Amino acid sequence: MKTVPSILVLMLVIIGISSCSDKNSLHNYILDNAEKIGFSSSTIPISSIKGQGLELTEKQEEAFNAIERVNVLVYQVNQEKKEEFTAEKAKIKSILKQSKYEELVNLGSKGLIKFVGEEEAIDEIVIFVANKEMGFAVTRIVGDDMTMNKFMELYQMASQDNFSGVKLNLGGLTDLVAPISTK
């Protein structure tokens, strides 16, 4: 008789755990595709950016410290697999249409920037850029104590000339995002 309640409790736990898992999340998309042919992924340590002799203001330092991690997934176009590029791009766009993603910046045909959370408590920022000749890149910036002001501080800093000396080994991502970051 004690086994029936135990089985019911176990079933409720399993149902609860499986319902909390969002299989159609950007995080899962990145994990599922990180090792696939045509994709390359990277987690960028914030220390690698800060450790390049950047002189940061107090606000910029605070903004950098609000970043927990940065995940990048890049898909490089193979001219023989244009349909695959279109399908993968559509999957990301579908994920980013979920109501939890709020639009921050629309880059037109080049991409978009969205965020999850509230302006004073941003959980993650997503940058999606695409180019039919080169491919696409999706970047997740996961924050801890990230706010809209802190993100805008980083965004402005990234577009300044003194930040252009920062060298990151991001493979094709650098070439892909270069057209949107120039003035």
C-alpha cells in the first residue's frame, strides 16, 4: 500500500521537472548545435576582455562586473547548404519570437537585440546578427545584477574607437558583426 503513494509522488516530481524544462529555448538550441558541423561555439570569459589593458570608468567596470557569462554560437554558410542556413535561421527567429524576449534594438535585415527580464533586472541579452553570405551569430549575455543602463554603457563602449583595439578570437563572428558595429 505504501508503494502507491510513493509512485504518485515520483510521478509528480518527474512531471514537475519535465514541465520546467523549456526544450524550445535559446540555451538548448546553442547546446544542441554547439558540436554540429557548420557551427562553432564559444564561451567568452569576461576576464579575457578586461585583461587587455582597457582603462574603464567606474560605470564601465560596474557594467562588466554585471556580466556572468557570454555564449556565442556561429553558423557559417556553406554555399551548397543554403536551405540549412535558412532553416537554422528560422529556428532562432522562432525562439526569439517567444513573449519572454523583449526587443531592445532592431538592426533591420542585419539582426536584432532582445532581452529577458525587466529593465532593472535583466537576466539575459541576446544579440542575433545574420548575413546571407557569411552566416549568422547568436550571442547570449547572461547577467547578474544587469540593468538596461549597464548594458547601454557596454553597448556605447563597444562602439567607441578606443574599444576597437580589443582583440578577441571569435572566428567568423568578428567579420559578421563588423558591419553593424561601425559608425
